[in-house]
Amino acid sequence: MKKSAFWQNTFPVMTLVFIGLAGCNNPGHNTEMKSGETGHVTPTVIHESETIEFIPIFDGKTLTNWEGDSTYWRVEDGNIVGEITPETILDANSFLIWQGGEPADFELKLEVNITKDGNSGINYRSERFTELPFALRGYQADIDGKNAYTGQNYEERKRTTLAYIGQKTTIDPQTPAGELRANIERNAWKGLRVTEELGDADSLRKLIKSEDWNAIHLVVQGNVMKHYVNGVLISEVVDEDTVNRSMKGLLGIQVHVGPPMQVKFRNIQLKEL
């Protein structure tokens, strides 16, 4: 979880799983679901067109077109490896930043494998946080080794949580506009409004493999951001906050402050729409 204070080819066809839904009880935001409401929600599965073409942005051998701190990032066995050791504990989150542009509308596919105590994420439409080296500020597809947050939408160093696992949300404009911290409560944006349940969060977490490879697919178009894990929609954000949202920016992958950990990425492919 980013989870400290504010400062801080083609998927296989999946068997449809019907998941019992208990009403959303996440703290720190408003919701349109009635208290105690129950029902059945079928998780949304992505179906890709066979004509979609993705371009590899990692060559499997080097960090060409990527920038980061070599203390924490390397290439090993065809994977990008981000690692924190007892000797290299971080004081602030550190990113490996793609140097190939600032995508606006795009799809990104990759596979990730993270250790149990690991904490990471994929940033997009982000900007450099210049007060620290190799730091980004912006939207993030969250990743953690315990799968408590994998797939949620968390905005690094900005509005914090925008959608938890299993939620489709609309982010309302900040009224009145002002300091971001004033509109954050319990590490979630107070303008977060749940408009649809995508599935029971605990059931969705069971679709994510622990300490194994998981496929992540981001579909980002206009002000809509969809995060899929293993072909299933985990979170979706419709960002109506024209003051604070971003419509293009940098891509990067993260090692997060915390205990020793390792995260691996492979098969990183991008399609700009």
C-alpha cells in the first residue's frame, strides 16, 4: 500500500466465475451502495482483439530507454528486477522510469512477480517529483506481495486511493479547489464516489497468485482508467477532477520503502491509442 502518509500475448480465455457480493464497507469515502445491500456480481473479463499490436518497451537484456538507480534495479534472466536488501534500505520510494515518451491514451501489458513482503506499483500519466531522485507523482496500479492492494488505483504523492479492489469509482471535482491534504481522509480521496461493484474484494484477491507471475493490463483512455489482473477487471476510475487529474505523463515501475523485497517484471508491452 502506498500506504504511508500523503508524503510519500493476449490473455487466456477465463472461465467466468460468479462471486457473491457483500456491500462495500471501505472507510474514508462516499458510496452509492446502500448499507447492508447484497447481490451477485460477475467479474468483468477483458477480451482482446487479435488485431491489437503492442510494442515491447523492455528488450529482455538491458535497461536501454529506462532510467533509475542501479542500486535497486538490474536485468536478470530476462526480467527487470527491483530489489531492496538489508544493506540498501530505502528512505523514499524509487522508480525505474521509461524514457520513450509520455503516453496519453494507451494500453500497457506486463507480468509481475513479487515477494511476500514486497510493495511496488506501475505509475503512469505521472510527473517527476523533483525533490527526490527517481521519484514520480501520479496514477499508480498498485502491487503488493500480500495482494491486499494489487490492482487498486492509488495516486502516488497526490490524491492517494482513488479506487479500491472491486470498485468502479467516479472522482468528483475538488470543491473548493485547494490543498490536496485537506481532501484526504484515512489515505483515501474524499471525492471518491463508488458507482459500481466489480466483485467481492476478497474473492477477486483469490484470482491473484501469491509469489508467482501475474499478468497486468492497463487500459487508459480519456479520463477512464481500467486495471486488469489475470484478465479480470480489478478497479476502474472515471476521473472528473479537471484540476487534479493528468491526461498524459511518464511511465515507471516502483520499489517501495519497507523491508527487504524483490519484484520482477517481464514482457512489458505498450500500445498507444
